[in-house]
Amino acid sequence: MSAGRIRPPGGALLLIVAVIALAGAAALAVIAQMPSRPAPGATLQPANAPLARAEAGRPAPATAIPTTANPEVIPEIGAAPLFVAFEGDPRAGQRAVMGAASGGPDAACFKCHGVAGEGDSVGAFPRLAGQPAYYLYRQLTSFADGRRPHDIMSPIAAQMTEQERRDAAAYYAAARAPFRPLPPGDPKLLQLGGRIAIAGSQARGVQACVGCHGPDGLGVPPDTPYLAGQDAAYMEAQLQRWSEGRRDTDPLGVMADIARRLSPQERQWVVRYFAALPPPAS
Amino acid sequence: MAKKLKPVDAVLVGMGWTGAIFAKELAEAGLRVVGLERGRMHETIPDWQSPAMHDELKYAVRWGMMVDVSKETLTFRNHSDQTALPMRQLGSFLPGTDVGGAGVHWNGQTYRFLPSDFTLRSHYSKKYGRDFIAPDLTVQDWGVTYPELEPFYDHFERVCGVGGRAGNLKGQRMPGGNPFEGPRSREYPNPPMIQAHAGALFEKAAASLGLHPFPEPSSNMSRAYTNPFGAQLKPCMYCGFCERFGCEHFAKASPQVCVLPLAMRNPNFELRTGAHVNRVLLDASGRRATGVLYVDGQGREFEQPADIVVLCAYGLWNVHLLLVSGIGTPYDPATGQGVVGRNYAYQTTSSVKVFYPPDVNINPFMGAGALGTVIDDFNGDNFDHGPLDFIGGGYIAAHTTGGRPIMYHPVPPGTPRWGSAWKRAVADNYNHVASIDCHGSSMSRRQNYLSLDPTYKDAHGRPLLRLTFDFPENDRRMSRHLTDQAERIAKAMGGRLTDRSDRSDTYSIVPYQTTHNTGGAIMGTDPRTSAVNRYLQSWDVPNLFVQGACAFPQNAGYNPTDTVGALAYWSVKALIERYLKRPGPLVQT
Ligand SMILES: Cc1cc2nc3c(=O)[nH]c(=O)nc-3n(C[C@H](O)[C@H](O)[C@H](O)COP(=O)(O)OP(=O)(O)OC[C@H]3O[C@@H](n4cnc5c(N)ncnc54)[C@H](O)[C@@H]3O)c2cc1C
């Protein structure tokens, strides 16, 4: 199949049942208001050697631990909707991508992300082809509502209608694009990155990336993006944003925690490793 | 000839939950401590990372983290007139091995027992009359009360980062929690987990029947959490690989994540893996332990002298060690005399499944070990036993612990056991079934006990532990009643069909039930009816402490580990604050 062609499965309507009961958007509504407050004086330490506060073996004062769960933020049993039917029309999405949506030609997605969603490594524009539709939709929503503020993307997403966001997400989810990896660089560094990616880091208290992003970083729909073949500079920038609290699209704060634990060098290693792997929709 | 090592202040046998707790606390109290673990070291990174950890065949089917029964097992029979045979394949329960013990591959369901559970005999006798308890039951009071244990429950729950919702805060009833629980001094350290779809359906049905559903207390993290020691846990991803697996996300409380790093960085503590303890050594008087005898991975024998010995080898193996070491009088069911091996009890489980039509998706794969919605209306003495003919009860829960491909394929009754019709039924039903579990209590009775086997020996030449057990009539009645209640809820859950599995009348050691073996070295106030005092100190050998669920005089309708952890902290506090100042019996007889 040539680059840029779209293959809508079956009919015109791409219907994706986004199963999000637990870690997904249903949880967002409740958990997003529930930032885990770091204990006063807590510093960032690896999870398995995080013992600075246990001075001389004495337990830290009890006040350092969150004691009372705030009743407003406790999810009600069964209150969260368990299924969200995600509907988007890739054909309509194509119009937005090509610049015929509310934002007009200035907001055309293809200018940075490519017609086939191949991305552009020159500007660290991420690859979108074959990312889970629900994930893409959720990012557009987050660009618009400020959870993922971005100079270029936020105004664009804010101009799009709800349906245009769904359609554009469906379009890129269905797209296929060739994979043109950059030269992978020093194999030793790749190996260091691969180790964090598949086994985690004992010293940093960081679990393996593939535990959530799937074997070989191929992603786990509906909500976890693939990393394989993603643009390295883009991924590095995201880790930076997570670590600085400038991206808040993960209700449980897992990515922010991981990004903060890794050193800038380790982040570079791990993104280069994933960037060198073939992505799913190529 | 065993090589004699340098003496230490304390030696710990087994490094699971209780071993890790003792290692940290005793080392911090300034004692030189050695922890001996028969298995190997393993921890979150690199050992428990997926996808390797999600190998269901290796860990769930072939028991990758459980005791190797080709080297060490127990023998089993239902009744004393039978000859016991060795359990050559794991089944009914799955004792752990390796550092962390079963605390690595447990589910994390973290319940307190009810106040009346600790005073079982006096409670029922007072409320329903002396003759209410069946004469074959040897149930008794614990010698410790709920108010005494409450601060230790609270502490262990903070160590584990349990998520839940209090139903009783200092005597005040709290909406949405368990209204029957004993008073808590504080709210849970974390909020409950997000409930699964099956739990939501159960919750609605139970509430419509006037029952009191609440989220299961869980040691799978509902958010990022730092425990009182500074150990950091991370949020659960609901991947459904808890029970029988280690957690790759630092999201399930385990000795390795919550306690052990504190001990490991303390120079007072030394962990020795591949160290299988075969015996506790006694001096000539038989009243003092001098240390333990162990064999390392190369088969070399060592004597580790110590001033204090703590058995932390899991309830069953603690009792075995007492018996092979000749500590305490072995229990004799014929006379009812003796204490070691007495009052073995278990758990009386059953279940009901609800089958839904294809438009109701349950998504069983999005689960966690302790993801459930529960009612406690039929546990303990939370309901009137007056018109009934049994004591005890249990919780009823809709759990969503994982829908893994090999072991999870619920099919409606009448489906063939194999072949294309079975396959079709699996495909049709996989995503449309909710399971309701009954977690019933287990009363000790005169005929159920642990002893040494006269016929079979283990790889170390010791007689195997022998288990003699069948369900007491009391528990069969209790279980039928509990399952009736679960079926009533199941029918209100709006499925097309319900299917009830009662616990068969005779105990079988083959199908998995629970790893909640209790009793055999029970605590109490009288050395004639208990092996250890209320501080888990041996009556016979005061420098020996025995941890774990073997201390339970009978088992309540809950999972044991919150109580095991609370008792460990209660015991170690008495050891440090009282025993060290004045070594000797903490309770006078
Ligand atoms: C599959 C599964 C699920 C469970 N789920 C729950 C749950 O949801 N809720 C709950 O409350 N409980 C649960 N449990 C029970 C829980 O794991 C135990 O209550 C708890 O681990 C007991 O702690 P322990 O310290 O007594 O023993 P363990 O944690 O088992 O530790 C004992 C250690 O001693 C070592 N050892 C044994 N013999 C020797 C020897 N001779 N020499 C040297 N070392 C030795 C073992 O290798 C092991 O490491 C579950 C258990 C299993 C198996």
C-alpha cells in the first residue's frame, strides 16, 4: 500500500469502542482532580531505595504521610461510565487534515504531520500514522483544554469542533506511513536505552517502558501510544515536559514520575532506542 | 558435621512478610540480625518486568514462585483412619518460596478481622448461650483484642498503602464504607481503586436488596504513595497479573517494595539466600533455643547460633519446624492434649457466576488482585445467628482479578469439557461473566490438625508435615447459607443465567481454594491450649517467637495478611520494648 492512502475498515464510519473503564478517560474525570500530593520535604528518589526520610531508621513522622483521603476525590463505586463509544469518520477527518475544517488552511494537520501521518523529524513533529484513535482524540482535547499546553497545537485544537477532533483522530489512526529511521547512532548507547526500555532501572526505581507501551513499544490501544519509530527529539521533549509538569494528560502521574527519575542522558538513550524500532503502521 | 558460625543476636527463619518486618525492626533496634531464606533473591527490577512476568504458563500454571514439592511438601488425609499421601503437585494452596515469600505473588486483599472474631468463643457463648457452639469445635478466644491490635493494623496498612473507604471512624459510621467493621482510628491511607464493571453491577444489586456494598480494601495502589518509611509505590495499571505474579509497576505492596530495602541498607542486617533451615537447636534443658541448623545451596550444613530465634517461614512450615525440633507438646486428637499442630483451620470458599447477554461487556482482563466490591452483611456475627445452626460467616465479593488466557474461561453449566462446543462457549462467554466469591470462615475442630508423617521424608531427611483436615459440619452449613445469599445477589444482577459452585462436602486438596492455612501454633492465654502467648512467644522456649497465621486459633471470613502483619508489629514491639530489657517469658503462667 502506497504512502498516504487511507484504508477505512469496512464502511465509512470507523467505530472504535474505546474501552476505558479503568486507566482511561472515565477515570480522568475523577482522578484528574486527585494529584498525589508529595509529602512535605519529599525528594525524588528511586522507589526501591527511597529512604532518605527514614532518619536513623526511625519512621518518618506520621504527618509526612497523607492521612485522610479527600472525600470529593474518591471515585464513587460504579459512578464512572465504563464504556465510551468512540466514533470518528476518517473521510471527514481527511478534510480537517487537509485544511478544510474550522481552523482553515492555516490549521491543516498535514503541514507538519504529513498527509500519511509520517511526521517530520526536522521539526520534531511526531508521527501519527496508526496511533490509537482514542489516544489522538484525547491529546487534541488536552491541547485545547490546557492540560497539554502547546504554542502551535493548542490554538489549532481549540478551533476544532468536537466532531472534527474525533474525525481527524480517526483519519490518522487509519493511516499508514513508511518508516524512514535516522541513523541509530552509537550501539552502546542504544543498548543502554534498550535496557531501560525493556527492564527498567533498578537504581532509579523506574519500571520498564514496555510494561505499558507494549512489547517493542508498539502501543496498547485505546489509550497508550506506540513509541516504536516515533521521532526521538519529539519523545525527548515530551519527557522534558512531563518532568517539568507541563504535560498533564496522565491522571495517575505515572509518566511525570518516570520522567523525573530519569537523568537527561538516560532519557536520550531510551528515546533513541525506541526511535530505531519499526512502528506498527508502516 | 555442621560448621558453627559466629553468633548473632537474632536469626530469622524465612524472609516473607513477617521476616522482612522483623529484619527491619530488630536491626533498627540495634540487634545484629541474620535472615535465612531458602529461596533466591528477586525484586521489581529486573525480575518482575513484563512481558516476561506476564508468562501465565510459567508463573500461574507451573507455580514459578511457589514451593518446589519435589523437595519439600506435606502429606494429606481427610481423617485419622486414613493413611496420608504426599501432595506431589500444588493444588488447594500455594505456599511461596524465594525472598518476599507469598508476599510477592499475593493479591493484596487487605482486611481487618472483626472485633468479635478475636473473642469468638466468649462472644457466641454470651450472646447465644454456652451450648450454641457445636461440641466438636475447639474454637477459642485469641488472647488479644481488636482495640489492642488496632494501632498495629493501622501501621501495617500504612506500610502497604492500602486503598479503601472507612465505614467506621472512631465509632462514627461513614457512608460508603463497611458499616460492620471495628472502629478505625484514621481513614485508609489511600482512596479505593476504581471499581470494575462487575463490581458496579454487584454494588447496584446488593444495594437494591438492602445490603451494604463497599470497595475492597486493596494493597494495589490507587495512586502514587510514599509509606511511613519513605518507600515509594506507584499507581496500579489494572493489568490483571497480581495473583501468582510479582508486580512490575511498584504498585502492589510486597516485602521487597515496602520494607526490605530499609533492612538491607542497615549494616546490622544480613540476608542469606539459598539457606534452608532444617531445625531449631535447643540447649540441654530444652527451654532455650541456641540457634538454627541450615543447609546452603551446595548442601553444606551450618549452625547459626543466636540469642533469639524468630520463625517467619509461613504458618505451615513454622509448625513443621516446631515439630521436627521437638518444641512444645505435639497435639493428640485422641486425647485433645498437646498444643503443637492443634486447631489447624483454613477457609471455606464457594462462588456464583452470572452470565450476561453479549451486549454486557465485563472486560475481566482489566483487573487487579484486590479489585472488588464487597458486602460484609453475612460475615462473622454481623447477622443474627439465633435461628441458624452454625457460627461464623464470610464476605461476598465481585472480584475482577484478571481474565488471563490460560486459566480464565468461564462457561455455562452443561457445556462439554472440551472440543469445539467448549471452544465456542468460551468465545461466547469470555467477556460476559461476573464472578461472585464467598470467602467463608473456617472453625477449628478437634479432628483437624498438623503432625509429623510416619512414612514420608523430605529431601533433607525430615519427616514430612502431615495435614489431617475436613470441613466441620458447622462450616458446611455456614457455606451453604453464605452461598444462598450470594446467589440471591447474583439473581438480582440482571444476567441471563447464574451458576452456583458450592464447596463440596469433603475437603479436596486438588482444586485451588486459598493460601490461607491457619493454626497449628496458636496464640492464647493458657499454655495447655495454645503454643504461644499473646505476644507470639513460645510458652516452652521463651527466646523463640513464632509469626504468621499459624497463631490464629481459627480463621475468620477474611484474608489473613492484614492480621498477620498487625500481629508481627504487635509481637516485635513487645520483643524490643519488653523482652530485650528483661529476657524471659512476657506472660507469666
Ligand atoms: C496466590 C496467593 C494469593 C494470596 N492473596 C492474599 C490476599 O489477597 N490477601 C491476604 O491477606 N493474603 C493473601 N495471601 C496470603 C499471604 O501471601 C500470606 O498471608 C503472607 O505472605 C504470609 O506471610 P509470612 O511471612 O507468614 O509467609 P511468607 O510471606 O510466605 O514467607 C515465608 C518465607 O519463608 C521461607 N521459608 C519457608 N521455610 C523455610 C525454611 N525452612 N528455611 C528458610 N526459609 C524458609 C519461604 O521461602 C518464604 O520466603 C495469598 C497467598 C497466595 C499464595
